[in-house]
Amino acid sequence: MLERASLYLALGSVVSALVSIAVSQTLLGLALAAVLASGQKLRFPPIAMPLALFMILTVVSLALSGDPWAGRPQIRKFIVFLTLVVVSSAIRKPSEAKLLVLLWVAVGGLSAARGLSQYYLKYEQSQRLGQDFYQFYVGDRITGFMSHWMTFGGQMMIVLLMGAALFLFSPGGAGRQWALALCSVVVAVALALSFTRSIWPGVGAGSLYLVWHWRRWMLLALPVVLAAGFMVAPAPLRARIASVWNPSGRFDSNEHRAVLRAAGWRMIQAHPVFGVGPMMVPRRFAEFAPPDAPKPLPAGWWYDHLHNNYIHYAAERGLPALAAFLWLIAKVLWDFRRALARLPAGDRDGRFLLHGAMAAIAAILVSGLWEVNLGDSEVLAMFLAVISCGYVAVEATRPPEAAVG
């Protein structure tokens, strides 16, 4: 009974991350308690070494930062990594991991639908006020059940790619396929209308991976699909796409990110081993701002992180911490790729879990060039659950003595 409770609580924890991080972490603690009380063997994906190194280097960086108290939220965030233990211990079968993905798609579809209603209400409000919709909307976009569009975008990206992998590699009955397709379309439209440009390349990278391994020849239609999509897109969305190469205004987000990258490189050069310390980037940003940055720095710019996973980790915690993070990702991708190679031809659930996980990881890596997407606990929890579910499929291809420990 306690084993079933731990499964349901684990599912509830990672699914509720789409709605509330407070509920998610409460259920995470209850799931861990249920796992311990049930006497189940605690399991952990084989990434303990790089993860431990990343955490140790984070703590050392904090201790050397000059203000360890200010960086304590990053230490508290280590609690989210218990997701690896809970999901790996409570979810033991690919069928249970598939249930998680189905729940993600269902709840994600609801969050995306809420986002679409928010978009409509914002459009109506801009019309009543007689304001240009693009300028009215770009600073206050749709968020679904979340409080920020970046968090919403990162979550929807994972939901879309895991749902697409399930649809393509482990098809079910017609009813389930239609439901998956409907939810995926709603999520995809919400992602487009979120105007979150950093998410779009990530979705593209993950989608390319899935199509390449499903029907490679269909990639030939990609240019036509993209061109047609651009032509039928609403004018504000076309303007947002065009802003990638034709920014509006002097102090636009393109220039903002360029200044952030330059400041990050200067931090890395000055503190290559342990960085400036967790949560210290905003405090020391003015000190490392490049000489050609606007003066004074625009008040509307965001300095709490550097809008790039790799530069931010290196600047905040040092190059060795970044190397530990990349080691962890490389280890996961290597393990998943090897498991795919030895997967039985008829194991559809294992195939969708591994392909979906690799697509989601690719998306996180690519979108991380423009956003610190793993800085959001909600996105991080889902990302760790994806890794854990991937290892459920890996374990199914191993002999018993090589199981996840």
C-alpha cells in the first residue's frame, strides 16, 4: 500500500509543478517519506559523481563569495534534486513513466488553454485602451498557471516534446492519439503566442531530433512548413519573430543579452575557478558591465541572471562547476544513446521515453543559450523527472545486476 502511495505522491509532485511549486515540493517530501516508510530500496540515476561535484563546487563558491547568507536560496534549491531519488525509487516501470507523461500532457494542455485565454484578454484590453498590442503585450505575456512567461515556456517545451515522443513512438488507441494531438496543438499555439524567443529554438531542436528518428524524410517539408506558418501567423507574432534580426528600440532585449554576455565573460576572466558566488551576479553586475554598455544601465533590464545557462554557471560558480554540469548532461545522453542501441525492437514505451528525454534535454541545452531555464525550480523539477524516467527505460535494458542503484 505504501509503495502505491509513494508512486501516486511522486506523480503528484512532478505533475503539480505545472501548477504550484509549493504543492509540488510538499508532495515531494510526502513521497520521499512514503518511499522510506515502505522499505523500498532507494534508487538514484548513475549521475551521482557529477551532481555531487556540482553541488560541492556551488557550496565552495558560496563560502568564498563574501556574502554566503545572500546565496542561501541556491543551497535550498538542492531540495529539488530529491526529485531524482523520489521518481527513480517510486516509478519503476516504463508504463508508470508513461502515465506521468500523459498527466503532464493533460495538465499542460489546461495550462496552455489558460494561457490562450490570457492572450485574448490582453488583446481585448489593448484594444480598449487604444494601444499597440505588440508594445502592450511584450512586457506582460501569457503565463498559464505560472507567474512568469519564461517558466511557462520552459514547462510547455518539455510537455510538448515528451507528448510528441509518446505520440510518435508509442502510439495508443485512436482516442488517446486524438487527445494527445489536441493537447499538443494547444500547447504549441500557446508557445508561439507566448513570444518567448529563447524557447522557440529549443522546441525546434527537440522536434528535429524526434522527426529525424521517426520519419527522416519528413524533414524535407520543414522549410515549407516554417514559411507557411510565418505567413499565416498574426502580425504581432511575425513582428516578434522579425525582432530576432530587426530589434525595436535602442535598449531592446537583444542588446540587453549582449551586455549580459559581455559582463559574464568579464566575471569569468576575473574569477575563473569559483566565480563571483551564488546570487552575487546582480550585486556585482555594475562592476563587470562592459565599457560600451549604456550609461546609466536601463532601469528595465533584468540583472538577476545572465540569460545563458553556461555563462551564468561559469560566472556565478566557476568553470569547474560548469564542467561538472556538462559532465552530468554528457553522461545522461551517453547512457540513453547506448540504451536505445540495445533496446528490443518491440519496446515502444522504452523507445518513447528515451527519445523524448533526449529531445527534452536537447531543447533545454539549446534554449539555455538565451535563458537560465534550469534556474526555475518548476522547470528543474520536470527536467530531473525526465532524466529519471529515461533511466527507467535504461534499467529495463540491463541485466538485474546492472540496475540503477
